[in-house]
Amino acid sequence: MIKDVKLVALLPRMDDRGYLIEILRASDEHFTKFGQVYLVGDMVKGTIRAFHKHKVLWDWFFISHGTAKFALADDRKDSSTYKEINTFVISDRKPQLLVVPPGIYHGWMSLEDDTQMVSTASEVYNRENPDEE
């Protein structure tokens, strides 16, 4: 696996009311800083949102509905996994959190209609000067 990328299994807590999944906590070892949270919905299976990397921003991705395939490529020349590529299929039926550090190209494709992703970012998105390449 690409250095510093993590796929974290999440534990649904269930009772007679339903379920609760803790996606990301400030006390998690893979948490760095809070910037913003946003929800992305892909209405049609096969929609692709890709590929970019960040210089500073960390991403934490969670599929809240449906299924998605993520592709990551390490572009950090000083990394022991430079040029390594990983793919992950993440689904609401097996809750997981994908941790993507800066310097990793990443993108995803919905594998089901109406796939929804909750994304937490370590930085606030700057529309005038986005941290994207």
C-alpha cells in the first residue's frame, strides 16, 4: 500500500433504532486538522471524478450510500512508494474510511447509481487559489 495511505475499517453501532458510524474523530491517529466537510453525489453509475493531488491538504473519504472505486498514485519523489498505484472499492455495506495524504493523485468512480461520498478535508477549499494539481 502507498505510504501514509490508510483504509480504516469502521464499526457500525446498531440497536433497535438503527445504526451509527463514527467516520472520523479528532483523536484518530490518522487525523491531522479540520478544514471542511462536503457531500458528493453521483446520480449515474460510471461517473468519474478524478484525478488531482494536493500539496498541503489531507482527504478522508467515506462512502455513505452506494459503492465507489478509488484509484491512487504516489507522486512524492521522496516516498518509498513513489509511482505506486493502489485501487480500493468502498461500499456502504462495508463501512471504511480512506485516508489520502498530500502528494497522492486520487480520483473515484461510482459503481452504483446514486452513490454518495462524504469527504472531510484538512483545509478549507480556496476557489481563487485551489490546492490542486
